[in-house]
Amino acid sequence: MPSFDVVSEVNMHEVDNAVDQANREVGTRFDFKDSNARYERVEAQVNLTAQSEFQLQQMLDIIRTKLAKRGVDTGCLDVKEVEISGREARQQIILRQGISAELGKRISKMVKDSKSKVQASIQGDKVRISGKNRDDLQGVIAMLRSTEFELPLQFNNFRD
């Protein structure tokens, strides 16, 4: 029975590469000279540190550009508020991964309402779609791609 998984994942290796590239760019730019501006990735978040809120905005644009060039969807970024303490400004970017129970229910309801001959089941942080016909599964993928969700979705583990 053909099936596939609907997931929301971030390639952390590409995030590391983007953070390294962004650190190099900030280190060589004249407007960041002697500002001690830097990026750090800790688990599933990227911490930005600079002297001012304006520099943080510039750094946010740089990291978004680098992530997009490396193929990481910037829709998974959850940008937190700027924290200013003394002569340092900090900001956190959370990398959201996994499909929440609420989003999983929404996806399975959407699949059931589409009247295709497929079944959707929530399995942890992913949704498995299975059916008898490969064409039905491809129709579900097309329907999910055309719908806007708060997280970017990927479709993997396609089996015949």
C-alpha cells in the first residue's frame, strides 16, 4: 500500500553552514568593525549578539539570506524580541521543527475532507498518508502544497 510522510524538518548541517557564512560576512563588513557582532547556534536556535538594535536588524537580514541560499525555508524561523542590556543587544531565532498535534489534526481533516481514497494518521511529529493508488497520493501532495500553513512542509518516505 503506497504511503508517504508529511514532515516539517530543518537541515541543521545547512543551518551551521549558513551561520558560519554569516559570521564571516559580519567579520569582514566595515559597518560591523570592532562591534563584536556574532551568531551562535545552540540546539535548535540561533543567537544574534551586537551593539545596537539596528545592527541586529542587519544581521537578521544577513542570516535570512544565507539560509535561503542554502535551501533552508525561512518560514520555520521564529524571531523573538530584541533584548537590550547595557552595551549589548541580543536576539533569538528559534528553528521550529515537527508538526504539532493541532497542525496534524488540521492536515488530516483537510485530507479527509478532500474525498480522496486515502487515510491520514498522526504519528508523533509527522503525518502518514496512505492509500491504494499512487495518483491519489500525488493529488494530496498537490493539495497540501497549494495550501498555506504556518510551517513549511516536506514530503518524504514515499513508498510503493
